[in-house]
Amino acid sequence: MTLVETAKPMLKPRVHRHVVKTLAQRILSSEFAPGSALPPEPDLCLSFNVSRSAIREAVKVLDSKGMVTTRPRTGTLVRPREDWNLLDPDVLAWSMELHPSAELVLSLIEARQVIEPAAARFAALRASAGDIAPLEDAFARMGRFKAAQDFEAFNKADIDFHTALLRASGNIVFQQLSNTIGAALAYSFRLTISRALEPGASLPNHGEVIERIRLRDSEGAYASMARLLNIAIVDLGIGQSSL
């Protein structure tokens, strides 16, 4: 390592995360609208009380997530919303702290309606007892937390159930989607808590999915998961008419 590299200032991780998150949320909330420019670097430095390098590193992160682009003599511009990586776990987490978008939640559920029934079908065909065990554990915890009316813990166990299902599918792409699905579920649960008529009512349907997988009933597992996701849309009380 050279002397120059040794002397290079290191960004404090907490400060870096704060700058990235704050800028991202200002973009997500349309304070910085698509097509508009972020404030000049000196202004951002003053606003956050950080160095230029801290601002530049934050912009690089947002650039990697498709939210901004930097052009010579123009500055940093907010990219069109369709370019944003909305399924990035960080972007979803930042979005969750803002007002939940019914449009985004419905789109996420529609994507899950394609992916998760197929994952259940594959799990019925491929999953070992070791693959099924995390599903059973998550289901058991959901039951305990529902009985205790602890719906925050119930939702966390529900996320574990769905991510375990994707992993049990034996499909590498589905397995890679498990973190995204988990973040999407956490986002949608913000609406579920306030809108669901009976939180936890879908518990028996989760049990049915496991039973179909245990019985190696691939088509039954597919149908059970499809029914479970249809219930999620009803629980959320969202649809095309509510967007």
C-alpha cells in the first residue's frame, strides 16, 4: 500500500449511509423529480456537513441503482422512474419508510403471482426434508405469533416462509430472488397492517402449501400458492380500481 493510499480519507459508514438514504428518499418522494438536477456539490456538502468525496460516493451508489446520472457541465440528473431499480432491496427499504405506493405493492404481488406458484410446484418435485424444514419452522412461528396477536413478529415469520419457499424450489434464479421477495413482502405488509380485515387469516393457506409440497403434489402446491396470493390482494384491499 502506498503512502497516498494510506493517507486517503475513509468515509464513515454511518454518514455515508445517511447521505445515500436521504438523497434517495428525496428522489423517491419527488422532491427531486425525474429530469431535474440535484443541488450542486458545494450546496450538498453544506447541507450534509460532509466532504465532496462523501457526496460523490453517495451519487455513485444512486447511479448504480439507476436513480441518477452525472453529465459534464450539467451535473447530476435524476433519471426517469422506469430506470430506477425499484426491486433493489435498499430502494425498497427506503421506499418503505415513505408512504407505501398501492401501485407498486400491486405490481409486486402480480409478479409474485407468476413466480411463487411456480416455486411451490418445483418445491413439491425437488425439495428435500431439509429444504422443507424452514417452511415448517416459519409456519409454526406464524401460528404462535397469530395466537399472541403479535402481527409484527407474524409478518417477519411470513417473510421467512416465502423466502424459504423460493429456496426450496431448487431453482437458482428463484433462490436469488429470495431477498427481493422478502423486501417486497415487508413493503406490502405496511399496507396489510392498516387494511387487512383479519391479519393472519391466511395462516391455514400457508399450511396447505406445505402439505401439498410434502405430498409431492406439484399441481396442488401450485394451486394452493396461487390461492394464497389471491387472498393477499383481497387483504390489502387494492386493485386496479384503487390505483
